[in-house]
Amino acid sequence: MNVPIYHIAGINTAIIALHMAEKLVYLAQFEPSLFLDTIEKEAIGYVYVVPAMLQTILDYPDFSRRNLSSLKLVGYGASPMPLDLLLRAKRELPTDYANSSAWIRTVISTSRWRRWPSSAFPMPTGEKSSRPLSS
């Protein structure tokens, strides 16, 4: 919920929501009151936010009175997540959190392919791969 569908994060949000068999809702723009209202009204189970959005949600005046118990997962990325913000979020909005910034590389690196075309990146073992795609 609430990152643009034309961005890879928006597509990722859709894929995860479908995988989790969750309702898929996109808002025209991020507005904290509408965002929180929608989570409550639609019983949203997964959202994807950037750290600034998470900060705004936690700082919203009636945040503590909201029923956000339907949330199973908060994905975040697009910019670094300050540790103090993440710890605060886990205290004030207890659910699972997942850093999704490099999700596509994770998918590729854990699949049968060893290298994303035309780039090399650290593999889970710490090695760098520049080998051709394996069959």
C-alpha cells in the first residue's frame, strides 16, 4: 500500500500482497490520516513505506488510538532506516518488519542464476560473481 505502482517497489508490494493473499489497495498519494483509516477500514495486512512515511505515521496525533492489528508485515526501503526509528516502530507498532531495498537482487542471488546481467554484486557467501548465467 502506497508506493507508486510504476516503481519496482510498487510492483513488489503487489507481488507480496498477492503471495500473502492480502487485499491490494493503492492510495493516490500518501496522506497519514487516509493511510491509517484505510488500514483500519480494509484490514490491510501488508504495507510498504519509506522511512519518512513511517516517521509521519508514528508521529500522527491519533496514531496510538488506531487499530492497526491487521498489519502482519511492514516493508520498508528506498532510503536508509535510522535504527532508532525502526526500534520505535517495533515498540509502538508491533508486527514484522522487512527491509526490501534490494529485494530483486535477493531474488536473483537465491535463484539458480549466479549473476544479474551486466553487473556483479556480493553473493550471500560474500563472493563476487561475474560468471555468465548458468543453466
